[in-house]
Amino acid sequence: MFASPERRSMLLPLILAVAGLAIAAALLPHFFPVTTVNVQLVHTEILPTTTVLKAQSIVVGQNEVAQTLFIASTLRVENAMRVPVFVDGVSLTLTDQTGAELTEKALSKQDIATSEQSFPKLKQMLAAGQLQDEAIVPGASIQGTSLFSLSVPKELWDQCRSAVVKIDFYHQPSVFVTLPKS
């Protein structure tokens, strides 16, 4: 009466499914790498400066004082991933005793050149080169210095609760490094 349908072999769909899973497993580490970027703090230097603006003008005022704190942090960045990584930017967040935060981006190459003309001691602090807009190939490492300019007195640095450098990468999570206060 009723004929039962012929049973098909499940061997071919099973082989295709296993092959698809094997290909996905082989591509997974490429798209989701398990290793990361390692960052080490080499050293940090500070240069407190005081500039007195002397003028007999209504616009500037008489003997105005501007304090600038330059912070140079030398970092070593190691790429332990299988793909190149690119440094997008570097910033510093200073937190004082009350919890207030001050965040500054690292100075650009052009700003550093201008600052070095006014403050020649900065050249010694930047001997390792800069750590900005750099590409790091897989398995390699680079070392560079980021310079930050904060319009605060040195006493704020001495009394701060924390100072954290944030390194941003293109298409990778940011890495944070805490700077020692001394």
C-alpha cells in the first residue's frame, strides 16, 4: 500500500558539517586572537616650569605667572599578537585627592618641537623617540616616550592620588599603565 521512502545516507552531510567546523576552528584564532599587547613602564621624568609674563598692557596684565608641568613617560610596547597593531593615541589621567580628574593627550610632534624651543631640557627627556602613530609588527616591540603638558603646579603631581597612561590602539582594546608618583 504505502511504500516507505528510501533512506538516504547521512555520511555526506556529516562530512560536510565536520569540515565546516574544522575550517571555522582554524580561522577562529585569526579573528579572535588569544594573545595581547604587553606594555611596560621604563621610566617617567617630570619637568616643572614657571613662566612669568611681564607686560604693561591691560590685555595681559602685570607679571602673570604660568606654571606648566611636563611629564615624559617612556613605555615599551610588545606585540604578542599574530597581526600588526597600530598606536592610535596616548593620554594621561591625573586624579587628585578629591577624586577630580584631569586628562591630557600626549603632545604631537609639532607641539613637542615648539615646546623644545622654549624649554631645551625637554630634548634630554625625549631621547627614546616618540610613541605615537606607530605600527608594531607581530612579535616585535618598540620603545618610545610620550610627553604630556599640564597647566598645574608640581605640588599637584606630588599630592595626586593616581596618574594613569592610556594607550589606544586601532581595532584593539586600550592598555592602561599606572605611573609611580616618586
